[in-house]
Amino acid sequence: MNLWRRSRERVATKIEVGVLGATGTVGQELIQLLDQHPWFQVTWLAASERSRGQRYGDLAWTLPGKVPAGVANQRVEPPWPRGAPHMVFSALDPAAAGEAEPAFAAAGHYVVSNARNFRMDPLVPLLVPEVNAQHLDLVEIQQQKKRWSGAIVTSPDCSTVFLAVVLGALREFQVKRVLVTTLQALSGTDCRGVASVDAAADVIPCVDGEEHNIETETQKILGRLVVDSIVPDPVQISAQAARVPVFHGHTEMVSLELDERVSSEQVREAFQEFSSSAHALHLPSAPAKPILVHEERDRPKSHLDAESGRGMLVHVGRLRKCSVLGHKFVVLGHNLIRGAAGAAVLNAELIVARSLFAPAQRLP
Amino acid sequence: MNLWRRSRERVATKIEVGVLGATGTVGQELIQLLDQHPWFQVTWLAASERSRGQRYGDLAWTLPGKVPAGVANQRVEPPWPRGAPHMVFSALDPAAAGEAEPAFAAAGHYVVSNARNFRMDPLVPLLVPEVNAQHLDLVEIQQQKKRWSGAIVTSPDCSTVFLAVVLGALREFQVKRVLVTTLQALSGTDCRGVASVDAAADVIPCVDGEEHNIETETQKILGRLVVDSIVPDPVQISAQAARVPVFHGHTEMVSLELDERVSSEQVREAFQEFSSSAHALHLPSAPAKPILVHEERDRPKSHLDAESGRGMLVHVGRLRKCSVLGHKFVVLGHNLIRGAAGAAVLNAELIVARSLFAPAQRLP
Amino acid sequence: MNLWRRSRERVATKIEVGVLGATGTVGQELIQLLDQHPWFQVTWLAASERSRGQRYGDLAWTLPGKVPAGVANQRVEPPWPRGAPHMVFSALDPAAAGEAEPAFAAAGHYVVSNARNFRMDPLVPLLVPEVNAQHLDLVEIQQQKKRWSGAIVTSPDCSTVFLAVVLGALREFQVKRVLVTTLQALSGTDCRGVASVDAAADVIPCVDGEEHNIETETQKILGRLVVDSIVPDPVQISAQAARVPVFHGHTEMVSLELDERVSSEQVREAFQEFSSSAHALHLPSAPAKPILVHEERDRPKSHLDAESGRGMLVHVGRLRKCSVLGHKFVVLGHNLIRGAAGAAVLNAELIVARSLFAPAQRLP
Amino acid sequence: MNLWRRSRERVATKIEVGVLGATGTVGQELIQLLDQHPWFQVTWLAASERSRGQRYGDLAWTLPGKVPAGVANQRVEPPWPRGAPHMVFSALDPAAAGEAEPAFAAAGHYVVSNARNFRMDPLVPLLVPEVNAQHLDLVEIQQQKKRWSGAIVTSPDCSTVFLAVVLGALREFQVKRVLVTTLQALSGTDCRGVASVDAAADVIPCVDGEEHNIETETQKILGRLVVDSIVPDPVQISAQAARVPVFHGHTEMVSLELDERVSSEQVREAFQEFSSSAHALHLPSAPAKPILVHEERDRPKSHLDAESGRGMLVHVGRLRKCSVLGHKFVVLGHNLIRGAAGAAVLNAELIVARSLFAPAQRLP
């Protein structure tokens, strides 16, 4: 029985959290998702030196709507642990995350990170709560070996998340080989440098580093924690990543090989019935069914589907036979929510639900 | 020795040709490509009843620039053989082509068709001159069995053309299995019905019928003519087709399995050295090298590359290892030129060069 | 005191309404806006013969999310008055509206129309509740002269709505001359026929009929009801309309001439303080402040602002001096909501609030 | 009689020119336009320190096709006068142009600049050869007052060029007031900083500095050279500038006031008959008729028309009455060619044709 959750329901106090990298796209998305969150309250914001000391509401806000009232008057702090709450979300650039995140963990903070720096660190969980919630056990080992009183927990590359969820749903069928082509939206966290003239109405047949991330991160996520490390799943994955002129929503065309006796119908049912420990734990951001299967011949489509289910669904459509690998289908997810900010919030919820984290505790 | 070509060079007379379906996008593209063509001259235009009798220059012209002067004053004929030149290009809708094309062939005309109706007819060549020029031998059998004095010769679906050319270049390596995801431009011949609001800045994860076309047409193109029919190549192909908001240029992400001893370097060389009988025959529309290999990490790109080489090149980039099937790379081609109108013009040139066609001959 | 509204609050019964043209984009948008509406409940759907008798939930739904549960099982009726509720919204094509709408009005129905057919009829109110709620008095005259027991009330062209609201807010300053260039989104009700390839990444410098609509409709909306007809406002308006590759949200660049003593600051205040009788009447769809003034140099922007305020706001930005006419600024509104479906819902709310309509009443 | 042109025709020697800022978009466009130019040959390239010493063909080339063979093997020089040819084109960033251009002019070079730094300098011609070729007389005054042996000649902002040409054609009608809304393409020289996600399928209702440039530059271009300075034309111009998701081609919606007796037909004829001293001087880049008038109701359109006439035409369409100012119409031009690189090449041609420049001369 999770005592903390019981008390949470009784006591109205929310857990204070911070956001590192609060001014970028993912940082803003985090702040929007955490506004009105039933468990968390943002009380501390940090960004690079440039914004230091400024009122958050005076900085550029590039999401629809206005800056949530609860944070508009907060001042932007420098990205140092001093004064930060016990739990901090990190949407830092890789250039900053490499130094800052370990500093926070060493100082006793739980860092729920969306940065890529420590995703493949053998001591750091790369978490998709629907798929590998048990990898959280790595935190204790991490703390021992790194001599940290805090911890770092990461979420994967946005394209990896959607693939990991669908492969997680098919685990019992022994996924052997996967080919995936990603058609990624422009709002991806790494593409602000794409000049607009290269992106308008053109396919860019390359997203730097993305293919390698998808291939290796997915193996880690699907792996098993044996003794004190994660043994990657032996599934063979080959990815081709392209950038397409779409606002939000990564589309992925997947072909895969399962145990040869598995029928399309069984795959469909596995997707429809997939429900996760995340939902069982009543995590507020976990949909009851993480995967929504579409039957229309031209769905899922990014501008119609990506935002449904508050952006936390993984959409599957066009499930059919593949003459080469056995099964093929289309996957869609919201890259900024389920693929980034929402993934981090879900991870934080899992940490709290698993009682790894004592919310009342404040660092000295 | 091709007597006809010799005389062609001496005599300045061009071959009179007609265009069926002259008002659609591919029809217009045909007229533009045939303007100033060294061998052909458009002297007859036909379209649906609606445009009958109108001056071609008064109808809607949706390509850049103006209607070529040579055809602007011609009147649009109905799509019947009477009065048509011996050779006609067909860019008819499938709804009209099914009846019209056999009528022209029966009346003694060579129909060089871009419509899909007879592509898979066992007696009709589905021609990609760089790959299967010898399939033209089927014309004689077609004429015997169908009791036609003319003939129908077809070009493939636009997405098929590019794939067929790259697989043709790899023939010696025994291509076994192919997975391809197509990112198709909006100017595809079948997509005028896509409402603009569905297409702007969105991926449509489905192009009706396209996947089946790519899979079956490619097998026929790579097949061998045995006695009086084509035995399809046993290569296994699985396609996923999506529409993306791009003007022109289909991008294809290809993974494939070759004889396992073949290296990436050998694949690259095979692409670079691929030269076709089409060029050897001095066909005016055939580039010396049908495939252009790009080395930059983010090429080929549709708006930079699709129109180079007068739109007749097949572009290959990002050639690298695939952990699942062995090799992967990106392909790009201009869907309206090399994929449609240019493919038909190249087929017509091959027919002339192979002396199947006596250009001076006019039907009674 | 509005007795009906009092009783409405006490009795939980909602007013039954119908939707004519329920399968088009505006029809779907109406159904979505009316789902969970505090006053109205959709109990009757009609569309063209083609969909007759089908389950609404089985037809194509092109908006985000799913068909509202309350209507999914309803059968589509033919567009005839028999059996329809007392109040019907019309999102019919102009080709159908011309005959259907008078038939409904003659049969005793209130037709709240978004079609363009009767907008300029001298006996039909062209309503923007924030600006000319008093034009509803024309309904009684309409009923007398047309001998209808029902009535037709119309909402303007989407581009007209936004302009009418801003000019309404400036009425006291005597608007003399207005130049407006509209940059209209692809989801406009009249543009499904725009082929996608013409729209992707291109400006179409023409929207058929739109300029004339904007110029004449605005004069009618700002006009005064004198005795039994509306005297158009003498403001001179000149519009240029272009289609741009944007999903939703029409942007309008406005320059105008006011009484020469009016300062920019006074214009800004007039926009900020503008509040309408619509809000005073507690219409559920009326924002407290219909106009939102932006101060950022690059706002309003369609994908960030169009949907805020549930799509019912008119956004104004970049207010500054115009060296030719005096004042210039940028206007943005959601073309499908404030510009179409939301405009009709607001009109229906005004009709109820003004007690013109006895909701309990059902036609025989 | 222009002796230089006579000798040019006899002697096959081309004039050696340099390109400052050769790696940016306009620099590349200049190199492409100058490839195969009948008068000029690029023999010297310079860019910022970062590219110094590199082979030009090894740097990023972002235009269609490949780097012209003639320059691919040239090494990139630093942006200093030493060793540069007598005539240099400048496509430098404003940050670099402010210092570099005067240094070249002082060292005896003719700088044909596309940068904005000296456009409004009272001693520097802001040249549109079709409109104000006589402003070149300012060069002599510039040289005296600045004590330069060389000179700086500038071309306007891309949006200004198209407006200046159409106003130039209407000069005899006494243009009094002009309202213009620009819909600018993404390839504009100042917009590489627009993040792609802000640009895809969205209108950005602001182009920093552009409105002021259009208003003031146009007055200078239309002005008269009196004694030793240019008296700006008193025409009142008010501009609103927006960025739209289009590759190339700025569309401008213009309303203007002329002498009130001028009819639409006279305006049309003035556009059609407008021919410039530029063409009379046989400048190779000057079209016979700088303005092309379109009659179709939905033209000019950027992707169909911008590149016609080798990108050097100014397109006008939808000429009609404006109820506020008198006349309105749509203008389109290619922003990178007629609006930038082509404008500079035309200016250089005028300088040579006017014999201001002795091509054989090389600096010590």
C-alpha cells in the first residue's frame, strides 16, 4: 500500500517542483502541462544566464494561449541547485545538461530529464512507464555507485517513445526485427536550427543522430534489469528519419517481424488491450489505454489526432500484412507532449507513485 | 544498324504525335516536354468532350510559363482515333483510358500510355527503358493475340519508376527483399482530389492503391520475357505510401537485402556506373547516367534536386548499412517528369529507336 | 426581465435544435460547438440525399477528436422541414440553401444560417451580436412581409465578421474609409475545391466573390434600421483577398481613416474596452471582451492565437500610424468558429435571450 | 556612342568581377546568375573569416543544381580589397558591409551592393535601372565628396524593387498615395533566422524593418537628382509586411491614388507599354518589357510565375477599381532574382553601359 498516495489524497498540499530550461519549447510545454496538475506545483524556474532575474511572464512564450498565471510573476533563476525544490524537470540543451544534471543529483535532487545526455548511461533509467516501470529500480544502484543522494531519470527521444510503446504492447509475440521510417514534425526539440526556407514544403531526408537514438534507446527500454544493469533487448531495429513540413506530430511507418504464428487480428487486440501499470497506479497523465487503434484508411493524421487524449496517446492505424517482415502499420504521437514534456511528467508521477520520493522533504 | 535513325538525322522531318488527355497535369507536362523535342512534334490534341473544339491556348494551363506556341492555336479533338497521328501519348484518366486506348491500338495507333489500366495486362509491356527495354518484344505478341495493327505500351506508377531504376542497377547482386516508404508530393496524378486543407502541413498516411501498384509493377518490370509472357521477378517488396505537403518530387526511404557478400561500396559503384541501353541508343531524353549519387548528409531534397537533369534523374543519397536487411538509402525523383510524362516520352523514343515504328507511315 | 432565461435556469430542459448540412466542415464544427452547450441540444441532423438514413457516426468526420457521442447514433434526415425542431442551424451549400431555408421559415422554423444566399436580402438580418443586435427587430417585419411564421437570420462571410467587430468597436470615431487585405486560411468554407497542389506553399491572389462580400456585408452590418429597412453605413471599404497555406485563422491587414483628432491610444482603448450587449445578455458563447489586443511585435499568429478564447475572440495587433489613412493594424480570427459556426451559435443565443423564440414550442 | 560596348563586342574578353559574401543565399544566386554571363566573369570570391582559404565547391551550396564549374575550384578570400577585381558585387551581411564596402570604394573598387547599409546615404545611388538610371550621376559627386576613387551603388530591399517598378511605370499619372501589403516568401535574405516551426503553414504578421524600408526607399528611387542630391518624391506610401510560407516570390497587394481622370485601361496600357532605358541600352539582364500583365483571375502565382523571364519580370494581375484610393492590383516578383541578385547584376550592367567603368583597368 502506497502511504504517500493515500496521504496525498487527504492533504491538499502539492509537491513543489522546478523546471530547468524553462524558456525553450519543451520547457514551456512542461510549464503548461504542470499548470493545474493535481500533484505538482511549479515554484522554481531556471534558464541560461541570459534570462536570469527576469520575470518569466516577460519572456517569449511561443505556445498557444498565455503564460500560466501561477508562474508569470516568478523570477528566472540560474541553473544551479541552490534553492531549487527536491524534484526538478530538465529541458536543458545537451550543452548545459551534461554538467548541470549531475550537479543537481549530487546535491540531492531528483532530476526528471528530457535531455539526451544520460539516456544511455548504464546507471540511468530510460523510462517509458507503460513499458519498463521496473527500470526505476536502477535508481538505488545509481545512487550507490555514483554516491548521489538525488538521482537522474530520463525519457527517450520523441520518436523512440512511440515505437517503444507499440513494441511494448507486442512483447509477448517476440518482436524480432523492426524497420521504421519516421516523418518528423518541425517542432521537434532539435530542429529550431532548421532554416524555414529549407523546411517549407520540402522533405529533409535526414534528422541528425535520430536514427541511432531510435535504434539503441529502444533496445535499452525493452531490456531487462539483471542484477545491477540493463541487458538490452536483442530486437534488431533499423530506422530512417526524415523531417516533413508539419507542425506537431511524428508519423512512423513501421514493419516488423513477430513469431510467425501471430495473426493481424492478434496484433490489433494486443494494441487495443494494452494497458499499463502506469494507469493501474492511477498516474494522472496516463490514459486508461495508451494506444488508440484507428480503423479509417487514412488515419491517424497529425492535425486531427495528435492532440487527442491531451496529447498522451500513441495512435496506430492501417494495420495490415507486410510481405517482407510480416506486419506493418502507421504510428503517430505528439512529439512535444507524449514524446517530450508529457513523457517527463509521467515519469515524475511514476517516481512519486512508487514512493521513491518523499515529497514533503525539502533540501536544506 | 538502325536505318531509321540514320535517315532521321539526315531528313529534318519530325514524327507527328498526338496527346490524349491533353488538359490534365500530365498531359500539359507531355506537351511541355515535347515542345522543341528533336524527334517528335505534337500535331493533334484530344481531351474529354467538355473541351472539344476549343483552342488549346484558351484552356487552363497550370504549369510555369505559357502554353508552347506550337500548340496554342490547335483545336482540342474528341478522344477518338479518327484523324489522329500514328503515335499517340495517353495521359487519360483511368475512367476514359480503359475504352479509348484499345480503340486506338485496334485502329493501328501506337499508344504510349501513362494510364494505369493496362500496366498489368500480360500482353502489355510495362516499360522502364533503362531496365527492361527487351520487354518491347512483347509488342509483336500483343499484336498477334489481340489482333491489333497498333499497340499499347505503358509506363509505371510514378513511385514505381524510381524504385525500378535503382533495383535495376542492383540486379547482379540478386535483390531478395525490399521495404520502401514513399513520401509523395501533392502533384501526383491521382491527388487533385486531396482537399487542400487536408494537405497543407499534414502527412496523409495513405495513398490509395499505391502500395499494391509499387509491389506488383516492380516485379513485372524486373521480370523476364519467357516465350510469350513475362515471368515476374520473385523479389519480395513491401511498400508504405504517405502523402506529404511537397509540390514535386517523391522521396523514398528504401531498405533492401542483397547477396550478403555485397558491400556498401559495391552498391555505390553499381549506382554510379549504371548506364543503360537507353543512353546507348542515344535516346534524347535519356541521361548518360540515370542515377545521381549524392554524398551530402541531407540530400537529395525535392526542391533542390528534383528538377536537375531536366527532371529525368533518379537521385540516391545516404547510402549506408541497414541492421535488418543489409542496405538502406534515400531515393528521389520528379514525379511528373521521370515518374510520368518523361517516362512516356522515353518509351516513345525507345520504340522509334528500336525501329518498331515507321514514322513516315500515316494511317488512312 | 427575460422570463425564458429565468425558467431556463430552473428547468434543466435544453432547447432542441437541428443542423442542416451536418456533414460539411461548418456543419461538423456546429455539432462540436453545440455538444455540451448549456442551452441547446442537437436532436435532428440533415444533409443531402446521398447521406440520407445513414448513422451520423458512420460518415466522415474531419475535425480533431471523435463524433460527439450524443449525435453519433442519430440518422441523417433529408433537408425538409417535416419533423425538424423549431430552431435549425443551416450550414448548407448555397446551391441547396436557396430553396431549403425559405421552406423551413415558411413552415414555422427559425433558420440560423451561415449560408450566403440571404445575407443581403433587405428583410433578413445579417447579424454580429456585438455590433448590431438591434437588427433582430427586422425579424418581425420579415415575418409580416414574407408571410412566414418562422424566420431566417444570417451570419456574414468569415472575413467580414472580424472586420465588422473591429469597425463596430470604433464606431464613435466615425470610420470613413477602410482598406483591408485578407490572408485567408485553407479551411474556409468555400475552398474545398482548391486543389492541394495549388495551395501548398503558394499564395493564391484571389478568393472568388470574397472582396465584394466583405465590402457590402460590412456596410449592411454597420447600418441602421430605419422604419422597416436597413440603411447601409456610408463607410467606404476596399478589400483584396488572398488565400495562403494556413490551416485555420484569417489574418487581415487593415488601414483606416477616422476622425482626424483620434489618436492611436484612443483606438487601442476603444478595442480594449469594447464590450458588447452580447456579453451583457450573458450569451454563453460571448467572451467578456470580444477583442484581444496584442502588444508583441509579431502577434497575433494563427497557430498560436486563433483557438484561444475557444475560437471566439477577434485579435488585434501591431496598432500603429498609417501615413496614408491614419491608422493601421493586424486582425486575426478563427474562420471556422468566430467566422462561421460560432457566429451562428452566438446568433441563436441572441434570439433566445431576446425572447423572440419560445423554446418549449414544438411545431405540429 | 558607347565605345566600350563596341569594343566589347569585338574583343571576347570578359570583365573580371568579385563577389563579397559569396556563401550566403544572395551570394550563391549572384554566382549562378553570373555563370555564363556575356559580359562578366567571376574570378574572385570572398566571405567571412570562417570560410577563408576553402575551395568554394566544398562549401554548402543551397541552390538547385551544382556549383558552377568556373568557380568550384576558386579559394575563398577574406573580405579585404587587396587582390580583388575592379568591380565587386556585395551580398555581405549588414554587420560586415558597413565597414567593408567603404574600404573597397576607397581602394578604388566599384561596389555593386545588395546590402542595406548605404541605401539611404544621400551620396549613394539606390538604383532600379528601369526607373532611375539617371541617379547614377550621383557617383561622380559621391567620389568627390567622399574622396573615393571607387564608388558604392546599391539596390533596394526586395519588396521595394517590385513596387518601384510599377510606380515608375505610372509616373506620368502622378501617383499620390499608395497602400501596399506584402506577402513575403521565406527565402528573403533576412529570414534565415525564422525558426521553421514558426513559418510552416503560418502567417507571421511582421517583417522587421521592412515597412519602413519600403516607404522610404521608394521615395528616394522615384526622387529627382537636383544639383548634388536626390529630392525624394512626395508620394505617400504606407506598407504592411507579412511573412507567408512560400519558397520564392513576394506577392504585393497594392491600392493607389492617381490623377482622378486616369482610367483602369490607361493603367493597364502604361504597364504593358512600359519599357526602360535599361532595355534600350541592351543590358543583357533587362527584359524587353519589365512588367508582365496577367489577365487570369487567379494570377500571378508565385510557383507558376516567379521564375518566368529568368526571374527578372515584375508581374501585375487583377487590375481593377479601388473604391477607396482609385486603383488596385496584385504584384509579384522573384525576391532572390529581380529583388536581389538580379537587381545587382542589372545595376552592374548599367554602370558598364554608361561607360562609368573602364573594364580593362586593373587596380595596382
